[in-house]
Amino acid sequence: MRIAIYSTMSGQPWGGSEELWSRTAHALLARRHYVSVNVKHCRQLAPALVNLRKAGADVHRRRGLPLGRTLRRALKAVGLARQPSLKWLKRCRPDFALVSIGLHLDDLSITQTCRSLGIPYALLLQAASPYAFVDPRNFDPYRAAWAGAAKCFFVSDQNRQVVETDLALDLSDGQIIDNPFQVSPAAQPAWPTDGKTWKLACIARIHFPSKGQDLLLRVLRLPKWRARPIQASLFGADGGSLRQVQELITLHSQHKQVVIRGFAKNVEDVWREHHALVLPSRYEGNPLAMIEAMICGRVPIVTDVGRASELIDDNVAGFVAPAATVELLDDALERAWQRRHEWQAMGQLAAATIRQRHSLQPAEDFADRLLAAATGQQQQAPNLARAAA
């Protein structure tokens, strides 16, 4: 079968939202299916894309039009520039296409091209923010994109509800799928030997609007936290808020409380040095950092976003703040602090729980679902893409 995969990611060369589709592509290639992927052009090809190309995938890097936003809108208004990646789709002639969406407001005009060529497609959403709403001018195109999909996949039901509400569209038949992770399914990193300071790891790109590190800094500035032997390490690339973090740490003299550690190449090594995860996100899909922490036997202290409440039993195998506010995050951290001597045992329970509730081979499982969707479309109607080519 011929599968096309289009990633809407445009802000960074690579990110957590790209892990599922790229690993699924490997699973499809291993089963001898043809795979062509379409990603935004960057100066240097991401290592994961290099590996995909070596595995046999056709990797296409699209370039945006060198035009201003006003001119692009004008072209669309008169009917031009409405079929992005048309040449790519005609060249790879897919039986089925997957559009991987980083955030629910990403550009989905590729779906219009698919519909014009008669190519059935599925949408895979990695994150949806309840604080960001579709522009009224794009309401109908977005609805058409989702309504025209053969299958809609979400990494959390909370995300499905956000899109459903934003577009006033019934997406109740959307399927919830699991995300891959960067640690061994059998990971059991040793418990940290440092008994003087309780160390929290916040593993997420440094981006206040989504990951909420600003909330963590504000909580740790409270007098009671300043007086306690606790330290938070921020792991992650700069998502746009690194300068603010640096300046806030200096402004409020939090150098001993908060340490910026940069991108973590080996997550298991992080958990050999840290006792618990803190993730103060304002919105998520199904964060890899949370899954990895639980697999590694570490207590998650998180906000109730994405699938947190589905995967974590509050006050049993972790601590969940009902919403991303200073007061509620402080409450969750306080509950965790009062039981800090139980963290190791709670982490072991978290490890057992996540292995029961989450797939340990998500890419292979998603490949099965994608092929099932594609096969179902082939049985319903002949592929019009080949005729269009």
C-alpha cells in the first residue's frame, strides 16, 4: 500500500508531536509499504528524517511561498494557492494520506488538495488548546477538513472535545491513540542517592503559553517553598520563553531553586538524579515526559490536561492539579511534599499503572489502525488519485 504522511509542524525542526507519525512510518516500511513524508524545509534535515530516508522513505521538504501574509491571503481569496503540495501528491500517488497536526489551529489546506484528488485521508491531532479558537474566516475550511476525513485520531479525549466545541462538529467517532516514548519499556533507573535535596524535573520545551513554567516559578517564590530543600530542573529546548525564565530567576533570586539544564539527550539519566516530575502545562495532548516519568517509576505532579486524569490516580500514583493556576499547582505540590517519603513507593505504583493503561508499542499499534482505515477506504471506493495522476 502507498501511504503519504504530511506534518503540519512549522515552528521548529522537530518536536514531540513528530514522534508518533515518524515511528509509525518505520513500522509501515518494515511491513514493505511505500511511505512518502512531507515536512517543512529546514536548513538541516532532522536526524529522525535522515533515518527515515535510510529506511526507504521518500522524504519531501516543502518550501513556503516567499510572500507576505497579506499577499498570501489575497491569492487565496481569488482562488490561487489553494492546492498546496499538489505536485508531491501526484508524484507519490498515495492510496491513503495521514495529516499529522501539531496544534489544532495548524494549516490544514493540504486536506483540500487531497479531496480534490480523491485521496482519502486521516487526521492525527497531537495537541489542542482550549485558549485558542479558530478564526471565523477559517471556520468553514477547518470544518470541511475534519468532516472530510476518513478517520480522526486524537491522543486524548480532552483534545477531541476542544476541537468538537471549536468547530461545532460531531467527532464522537474519533479514536484515542497512544504516543511513543523515549525510554525502554522495561526502564528501572535507580532511585537518586541525594537525600538532602528533593529534586523535581520539568521536562518540556521552555514555552510559557503551553508548558507553564512561569506558574512553577511563581509557586516556588512563595516563602514556604523558599525555605524547603527542593529544587526544580528545567529540561528542554527554548520554545520562546527561555529569556523570560533566565530574567525571572535573576529578578527573584531563584538560582538555587531553579536550574536550567537544556535539552535532555537521555531521559533515563534524568531520572537517576531526580525524584519526581513536575509538569505545570496549560494544555497538552498526551505528554511524552509524563509517560516516560511513570515508566521510570517517578511520581508525576501535573495539571489536569490531556490524559493526565485517565493515566494518573490522584493522591495514589501521582498528584493532579485541577487546572493550571498558581493556587492549584501549589496545592498539588503541597500534597506531594507532605508525602515525599512515599514518592519511591508511589513511583513504583505509577510504573505498574502506566504499563496497564498505555500501549508499550504505540507506533506499531497506530500502524495497524492506519492500515485498517486505508483498507476500509479501498473497499468503499476505487482510488481516484491514480486516475488524477
